[in-house]
Amino acid sequence: MTTSVFYEKRRLCMEETVQFEKPISVVMPVFNTPVSFLREAVDSIINQTFKDFEFIIIDDGCTGSCSEYLESLSDPRIRIIHNERNLGITKSLNIGLREARGKYIARMDDDDISIPIRFEKQFAFMESNPDIILCGSKKVTIGKKRPLALLWKHSLIDMEEYRIKMLFVNPGPSHPTAFFRHDKLIKYNIWYDESLRYAQDYGMWETISHYGDVCILGDVLVFKREHADQITIAHREQQIECDKKTQRKLLIELMGTISDEELNLHYIHSAGRHRDAVINPEIVSWYRRIMRANDQRHIYNSRKLKRYIELIEKRLIVQTFTDEMSIIEKVRLVFRYLPFPSAVNAITKSALRKIIRLFRTLTAGVLGSKNRTME
């Protein structure tokens, strides 16, 4: 039975009442992950404070010690599905979605770590917020020194701003923190786009954004691992091409047609990953075209789109600054590319920040002198 037929039959059966066998289904594809990383990932799921879940592991053609480790797992909540050959993460995720029997579906990467209260937090939040279709969380990269204090506020996302941001960059949440409302996936026949072998989350968020709200919890619920073999590093170029494919879809919806050169221009300047991207007449003209197209098609909130584009342009202006440029040259650059009110606001804020830094430096110096005098 094909995936689409399976879900159509399931949807028809559940039109009146959706009943699931488990509160949560955890979906985790695995392909020859180092066993030390995989063991930590599995243990972090098994040891959740929320105990009632099924753990679906998709063995995407594992061999050697990785395969042996999977075969050794004995927790009754674990179900291992063996792909006959390596299908890739996107198709494996769809297999996991098809097999899931939980009210919610939690994503997990095979080299990351979920903190023990992750499911408890996300389940409680989703139960209290029925309009949310996708719930993510903050993450911390393993090995990087960042504060773990759970002080961030929950981000009930403005969906207009979320979809505008999506036109320029993957808006999140971080994929391994994702927690889906399963009945919505069934109702709207939502799947990962299998034409996206990588960066499938970007395409998924675009689809989901049409059918419900998204939230990113302020809690750090996942430790994200960085290593040379992970997809975002080992397959970076392919991932960029998949990012562009999602952006092309959105830009064609807005503008009708788009050339490869225009797509490259858009991606390089908009995503924020290219620190050598600078402000120039070509990119400014391109963003004006986007705003004019939106004025005609009314896909996005015009005021919010303009504001977001100005944020990108401010970043590009800052990236254009060099140590050799004088203050006057920098000010001229700001006024050349930003609307006058925005330029004045940007210059004023920059000046205030410098005054505050100078004040703090002087205050620290005076206090230091007093302390030395008292000694």
C-alpha cells in the first residue's frame, strides 16, 4: 500500500473520532551512526520522565556495530523497522509517520540527546494548546559553552511573520526538537517532501504553516551534536540545494517565474550564512521587486514584509562595513540604502549603544580608581 493511499484510508476511518494507541510516537531514522552517539540518543529517549510512548527506529540499511547495537535493544517500547536498502532520511521519516500510532509524533536524531523532561514538557504544552500543530524547543550544541538556564519565554509565533521569514530562511524549529500533532498530519495529508533528500524540515515547515500554528518552547530540551559525519556538515552543498528548492517554490508562488541567477542572489544575501554578502544595488532592487510582487498578489502582510526586508538590509550594511571606512562613509552607506526614517533610527540606536558602552567603561574606571584609593 502506498503512503498516500494508506493515509487516505486512515483519514476516512478517523473523520468522526481520532483514536490513537499511544500518547507519543518517537520517530528516529538510523544509518551507521557511531554507536557511542547512538547509545546516548537511545538512552535519552528510554529514560524520559514521560514513560508512555512507542519508539520507532527506522534501520536505514545499517551494517556492522551499528546494526548489532540495534539488534541488542530489548526495551518493549522499541519497534525497529528495517529498510531493505538505504532510502535516506526523508523516506525513512515518512515510513515512521506511516507506522506511528501516537497522538503526537516526536522527532529524534540518532546522534543528539533529549533531556529527561522533554516529552513531559512538550506533551503538556500541546494538550493545553490545541491550535498548535508543531511544537519545537530551544537547543544547545554539545561541547559549546552556552547558558542552560531555562529562562527563555515560549514563542507563540506570529504566523504571518513566520511565513515571511520562511521566504528568506528556514524559520525553525530545530528539526530534532519537533513535536507534531498527529491528527492534523492525517487530516491534511501532510508528509515530508521526498524530493528533498536533505533539508526536509524546511519543506515540512512550509507545508505545516498553512494548517496550524507553530510554537518554540523557551526550554532547552535537546542537546544538538556537531561532528564531521552529520548531514549538515558532510552533505552541506546538497543541503543548500534542497534549501533553494523550497525557496524557489515560495518565490514562484509570489513572483511567477525566477531564474537560477535570481535564486542564487536571493539565497546568498537572505539566509544570513554568507558573512561576505554585502549590500549592493542589485540585491536592493531584487527586494523591491519582491515587495512590488506582493503588492499585486497580497500573499504576505506588506508592512511586516517590508520590515523584515529592512532587517536583512541592515545586516548586509553592517557586513559591508570595513575597518578602513570612516564614520562618515558608514553613515552615508546607511542613508544610501535604507529609507530615511529607518536610517535615522539605525544611526541613533548605534550612537546610543556607543555612548552606553563609553559610559560603562568610564564608570568602571572611576570605580576602580576609588577602590585603589581606599586600599
